Amino acid sequence: MATPLDSLGIVHETDVLILGAGASGCGAALSASRHGLRVLLADKGKLESCGSLGGGNDHFMAVLNTDAPGDTTETIVDFYCTPTSGYSPSQVRQWVEAMPRMIEVLKSLGIEFLHNADGSFYRTTGFGQPGSWWTHINNGKYIKRRLAGLIRSQGVDVLEYVQCTKILVQDGKAVGAAGFHVLDGTFHIIRAKTVISALGRLNGRVSVNSSLNPFNSAFSPFITGSQIALPYEAGAQIITLDTEQEATLLPKGWGCPGMNGITSSGAKGINALGQRYMGKYHPMMEIGPRYLLIQGTHRELTEGNGPPFVLDLTHIDKDILHHLQYDSMPGDKETWNDYCAQAGIDFSAKPMEVELSELYINGILYLKDNFETRTVKGLFGGSVFNDFSGSICSGYIAGDHAARAAGSTYTELPEPDADELGREKRRVFKPLGVSDGIRQDKFEAAVRQVMDYYMGYVRNEKGMSTALEKFALIESVEDTIMAKNLHELLRAHEAMHLLRTCRLTTLATRERRETGRSVYRRTDYPDMDPSLNKLLVLEKDADGPKAFWAGAPQA
């Protein structure tokens, strides 16, 4: 029998809805599908290639509880469970439990890990971690398409090319989502018992590197804040926007990941004076916390000690160099060796020039130990921990919890509000009917211009307050965004999500009146404040975003 929903668009019903089919969404699908329930995996891209993992990966972080130094569950719990991380010991322990399971899944798909002569994993140290936790992968460019095949074989319903524009909530509980098909323009309504937000972590297109091309970036440029904006609008609390802003070093003028493999193998950062400079900023030098590598390089830049900056690998074992240049880096970005040929890069022959990358926003949902949000029932966070390991493992954990909840606690399938969905459909397609307004690319560029100017590597209170005023001005013309076709409509909604996420991030950063916990420096508060060693939470109330501190400060 037809319902009011059928007149609005294509209606799907499922038990567990997973929004986002990157690494975390794949992990969630693998786990949830084990429970014998209906699972629907939705993404605006294609399962085989979407998300950062679609470009490949060369590492997998794994604590394996061997006799190696620092290779214990308690060590990683102590490292990650800080007052500002938002992680609980239970959450991190679940991550450790999932690590070997995911390694076995990858091995079953023919993904090759590097091993030592004794058969143990070849692992290196990075990011200031107290152990050698980083396994190395040889053929990482094949991971995503092989995971996709496994997921399809397990009976997961896959809804491709649908951009989510709204998480549906009734009486404080998530009941589904809505969005549009980016190729045929149909409107889609998904009813679900539980919903997993697995839309990614690193929010790109926030700023630009020296290429001035927002799509020439270290990580996927197609994650633009939906992972923050959609749950926030649904009522979920957001954390770490103030502390988890990230950047990396890039090969000059070319966006790609891979610096962890290079630095953890022994690369030396050298400034224009020929000095290895990172010893000034952390005793672990280049393999210290990544934000200090960025802060240190920026300090050297502002003091006139560069550019150029180079990473020197010429002293490293030739077999390791061959792996890095011809296996590891292409596993992260397929066109790496084309770039090397054009730029004359040879790790064994001469240092490689690098530069500071664009900035990224890296907030997460504030979750209970079972990965359910604290303020919206039935909404689970699947993109919780960093990098490939953190993504696929947190998705796997969330998938298990969400499936269990759909089979026991949230067994009803509520009917979404048709009037609300009608309004959403009109809002979604409105840019297609605007003929005299602002182009979607100009709208997005305005957001990025504000971020580049006021929210760069150096900030202050007045500048961030001005940025918030600018964002309010940009938001005031949102109703005039034009889209000539469905591709531009996709970009228009990405830009709207980017605006909301950048606004929340600026608000959170203004509240954290100190320097030293992220990549940026505040000139008005140049030192770390021990009293701010606590979590800042953002949530939506009747007057807009509200920020508050959670928990007492800890030493």
C-alpha cells in the first residue's frame, strides 16, 4: 500500500543504516551483517572506491600484546585516554580487540603485510607513540575494492551515489536518513531501527596548500563536514573540534599522504640552513606527535629558516627505500611514481622538498562506551579513531553495537514525518531552481577564504570573532546558492556542510584560550593552560551552537 512517503521519493527499509562507505562504513557493514539483520550501506560515491581508503593505504596500526616494548593494551589505553581525547578506556580496549580481527580480514583478501625474518610483523614508531605499532602494507591500493567484494558477498544492501542531507530523528531517537541520488536526481528516504554515522574523520577543503587547489590534498577532498554537520543538526554532541585540527608535510606542490612511513623509517627534516630542526621541539624529533612536527616546521618558517624544507632519506637502508618509494607511497596514492618522474624524486639519491599541507578538521561525536551518542538514541558513531586502523575498527565496533540494539532495544521501525521530509526535499533541490544567485563554487570558496585568513596556523580572539561574523554573512546568502546540474547540487550541499563545520570549529577554538594541544598557535594565549586540560563539548540548542566544558581538569 502506498504511503505519504512514497509520493516524496524512493523509500528503503532496513534494520541497521550505515551512512558512509569508507573504511569505517566497511567495518560497520562487516560487523553488523554477522547478526542476521538487514543492513543498508549508503554513500554518495561507489563502494569500491569511495572514502580515503579508496585511494589506498600503506599502514595499519596494531597493538598486538607481544613482548615488544610498549605493545600492550594498557599502554595504548594510557596513551589515548587523555582528558581532551574524549575516549574512554573501554572504547580503546574494544579497538585493541578489533585490531587482530581486521588484520585477519585483510590477510584473507590477499593484502600483504611486511614481516621480519622471524615471521613477526615489521612495525615502526610514529606520532609520538610509546611503541612500534605501525605495520606496513605492500599492496594497499587494492584494499577498498577487495573489501567491497566481501561486503557485497555478505548480503549487505548497498545504496550508491546517494548523498545524505539529513539524519531523521523522532522523540530523541534516530529513525533513518534522507538524501538525493547525485546521478539521477531521485529523493531517497531510508527508514531504520538504528543509524551509524560513518562519514569519516578528516574534514577536507578547509584550506589550501601552495598549489591553491582544494582538491590537491593529502587526504580525500570529498569529506567536507557531513560527519559533523548532520549529527549536530540531529542533536548529537560534538567534541575535539578545538584540539584535533591536523596537518602534515607534503611533497612540494603535490597532495598525498605517506609521511608516517617516511618519518618512521628514519627521514630527517632539514631546514634552509642545513639544520635538523625538530630536536628543538620534541625529543623524538620527526616521529614525535604530528602536531609538533607541524608547529615546529611553521616556527622555522616564520623565523626565516625556510623554505625550502626537505626530508632526507638518503642514509636509510636501500631495501626500505625501495619499499617506501615503489610500494608504500603508491599504495596511498596511485599516481605517486608519475609525480616522482616529473619532479625528479629519488629517495636514495637526494632529499625531497616538502611543505606544510592544508589544514584539516577532525572532530568526533561524543559517545557512550557502546559507541552510541549521548543525546540521540539509536545513533552510533562509526568514525571514532584515527587512520585506517582506527576507522575500520571503530566502524566494526559500532556495527556490532548498533546491530545488537536493533535486535533488542530498538525493535520498532517508526514512520518518519512526511511533512518534515517534504520540507527537506524542497530544501535539498532548491539550488536547482535559483537563476540569479551565487554559484556553489564561489560560496564554498568564501568559506575557505575565511578559514585561510583567520583560522590558519596562527590565530587570535579578534580574528576568530571576525571569522564568525563572516560565516554569519555567508550563511545569510545560503538560500541563493545556484546549481546548474546534479553535480553542482552535490557540491552545493558539501559547501553547506563545510560552512557549518568551520563555524563550529572556529567557535570551539575561540573557547580554548591556550596554545599547545593542536597544530595552531594563539598569539594572545601563547602558552598551554593546565586548567584547560579537559574536554570541550558543542551541542545545538534553541539559540544555536552552545559550548561547555565536560569533566574537571586533570594533570
